[in-house]
Amino acid sequence: MRKTVFLNNDREMPLLGLGVYKTADSEAETAVTAAVNSGYRMIDTASVYKNEESIGKAIAKCGVPRKDLFITSKIWNTAQRMGDIEGAFYRSLDRLKLDYVDLYLIHWPVPGCYLSTWKGLEKILDSGRALSIGVSNFQIHHLEELKKISGIVPAVNQIECHPLCYPKDLIEYCQTEGIQVQAYAPLARGAYFDNDVMCVLGTKYARTPAQVGLRWAIQKGISVIPKSVHPDRIAANADIFSFNIDEEDMDIIETQNQDYHSSHVPEDLRDVIL
């Protein structure tokens, strides 16, 4: 069963990775180590998470060759507003103690900034210090604006996606444009673990609702980066490649969409994003 996907620049990205949002420095190193031991090869962090140094330490100690890992980081809104694109990127590299990242993302489409930020990411891509560039939390109109000023299509659009939040139009747009969708908060912070449909399907497939939700996403071709700091849950979240969900059940899961968001839009962007 395939565990990776090819991006639009022919680079390979795992379908499963570890998210480390709000993972404290003291926990990040342990979480990454547990993830690598459970077979994860993708780690997703960001400058605003304040744990890049611990992630870097774990990467250095994990025993897996750098070329076999896929590391993502993101530029935060403050650096975008300051126009400090390259500076922010190289500070992230320094904290991670890496020569390059596999993917560098614009964290949020800051109005009046994200187009120039993208031009900065193009330069970073040209430098070879980021092997792919992409975006996060971009809607269709943001992606259309990017298309007007750049010939480089984002490799990834990272958005909240799970059975209770399935922005179908955006996902289909991305897939048509060759943009890989990656789901953050794919467990919705536990919001669907007691959902009747997910529990029934969990029983049917002898899996937890969390595993069913993650499997549903990757069967749709969506990469997932579930967050956990518990080694047993990290291992359980990785056990999603040994079963398939029937097509009719895939459709049933899709009907659970409530446009429910477990993540929070930054206060200074709420009026323009929501």
C-alpha cells in the first residue's frame, strides 16, 4: 500500500507525518523520537511553534539518514509583515541545524503580504535550501491571486481537514491544479472520536475512530500530520496502511462534514479569513 505521494516538482512526500503544534520543547524531542521509531519519516514544524531547536536535536539523534526524512517549516505572519522572508527562513534552518528543509510554507495568507512573501519563497527555492515551497490556510481566491503573479504552483496547501471539516471545493480545486492537500488537525483534537458513524465504522474495521479518520483522508489522497506526544498514540496513528475503507463507507464519512474547525484563526486575521 502506497505511503508516499509525488509533489508537482517530482519530489516524494510521505502521506503520514508528525505534527508538533503546541508541543512544548521538553516534549518535542521525545515525540519525534517515538514517531521515527514508529516509522514516520515526515515532521512538520513552524517558527511560531517555538520548538524547532528540539526538533533539530531529535532529527540529529534519530539514526535515520537526513535524505530519508521530510522536514517542513513555515514562515510566520510577523516576518511576512516585516518583509523578512529570507531572514526568517535562515533562522529556522539554524534552529533546526539543517542545511535544507524539504518543504517551506507560508503559514497564513496575510493580506498585502502573501504575494511578496511567495516571491521570497521562490528565491529560497532557487537557492536549493528548500526543496519545495507551498502554502497553508490558503483559500481558492488566494491561490488564484498567486497564479497571476507566479509560474510556480505551490507544491502543498496545508489546511484543516477531517471527517467533520471537509472543504470539498477547495480540495478539488487543489487537486485539479496539481497542489497536494495536507491535513493538519486531522484528528480534530478528538472531536469525532465519539461520533456514532465513526464508532460504528471503527468496530467494522477493528480500528479506532482516529485510525478510520486518518485512513479516510489518505484514501482521498490527502496527506495527514496528526499531533501527539504519547508514544502509544503516535504508534497507533501510524497503523493506517494495513486496511482499506470500502467506497460506500468513504461516502458515509464524507456526510459527517459540519464545517467544524478545531483550530483557531489568528486574531489579527479573523476579519479577512473568516
